Amino acid sequence: MPASQPRSRARDRNNVLNRAEFLSLNQPLKGNQESRSSGRKQSGQAGAAGAQNNNPKERRQSQQLPEEDCMQLNPSFKGIAFNALLAIDICMSKRLGVCANRASSWGGARSMINLLGITGHGIPWIAGTLICLVKSSTLAGQEVLMNLLLALLLDIMIVAGLQKLAKRKGPYDVNPGLLDYLTMDTYAFPAGHASRAAMLSKFFLNHLVLAIPLRILLVLWALCVGFSRVMIGRHHITDVLSGFVFGYLQFRLVELIWMSSNTCQMLISIW
């Protein structure tokens, strides 16, 4: 054993690869490995940071996209049906606007149609109700006229509020008249003339004793007033139909809050 140790040492000395100039071939330098590993780590961290920076940008862009730019691949049946009915309403309203201007097919009858619309305006009806109220001498007549005045004022306020909320324009660019500005009837939905005509006709049919021909004429007058607004291009068909519905609802509201004769006499004495 002691003799073998000097022999192994001698072999290590005589081995060429154990010399200093050949050590780099057998053992790679630690500095290079550390630099390579650190480079890989830095590149990996830079890539992860870039991915993290890109993800918030993409998220912000997706969040900032308006709803109009988002494509609905599966629209609902209700949406399709609503858009189809809306398109039909606009198309039919434009076709029925035969008196929208002087160059229309029935442009010569525009003045007569406007006169028919004035019969359903709120200002003439309020003025006529006040005149009849002053000249009325019976308690029953004053009670009916006071509630009619209340119904007219409610109609103007309710229609003006709904029009301000909806802000729907008519099928044609028709400027409102002076009386329309006084009653704030400047938008299309719902049709104020139609609601007023429906409310008045139902009110008279319920509180006045009329013959059958007069009842038929009263209903026909309400229908003509409503659809005359379509003919002059101020309202759509759905605006007029909704006006009829709101007019009936207003009549029901007046019936619920009907003022008694004593209340009417108290208000008349104050006035």
C-alpha cells in the first residue's frame, strides 16, 4: 500500500490533462455558467413582465370598447321582433304622411288636416271649458266642467313628461306650431292630440247623455284627430296608438280622483 501511493502520484504528474493550460478543457468556468443562467433568468423575467404589461392593456381596451361595437352573435327573438316592428312602423308612417309638406301627394289638403288637428289641441279645449264654467249656473254642470278641466291639465302634464323622457322624433322633420310649444307637445311619443281626443270622447260618452249618432261621430272624431297627426308627418302610427291608450288611462285616473260638488264649489269660490 505505501508503494502504490507514490506510483499514483507519479502518474498524475505525468498526465498531460492535469497541467494548468489544459484545465479549462476538462472543467468549464463557473463565471460563464453564472452569466448564462443570469441571462436566461433576465430574459424570462423580461418576457413575463412584457406579458403582464400587455395583458392589462388588452383588458383596458376590451373594457373601453363601447357596446355598439360588440357584435351580438345570437340576438334574442324579442330583439329581432322589436326591430322588425319598429322598421314596419317607420315605413308605414312615412307612407301615410301624405300631407307632410306641400310637395306631398295630398299637400293641398294640409290646411284642412291641420284644422282637424286643432280641434284636438289642449289650449282651445281649456279655454272653452273655462268659458262654459263661468256661464254655468247648475251645480252638476260645474262639477262636470271642473273635473273636465282637471282632466285636460293632467293630460298636458302627463304627455309632456312622457315626451321629455322618450324624446322620439317624428317620421318627418316637421316643426311644431305655436300651440304645440305652449303645451310642450314637441316630440312624437306619445301623441298628445290622440291621448286628448281619446280621453275627451270617453269622458263625454260617460258623463253626457248623447244620442247614438252623436256617440258614433264622437268616436270617429277621436280617430280622425289621432290619425291626422300621422298624415301631416308629426307622429308615427305607434305614437298615435299609444296616445289612445294613455288617453283611456288618464280618463280612468280622473274617475278615481273625481272631485265632488262641494270640492268644486270651494275651488270656484277661491278662484
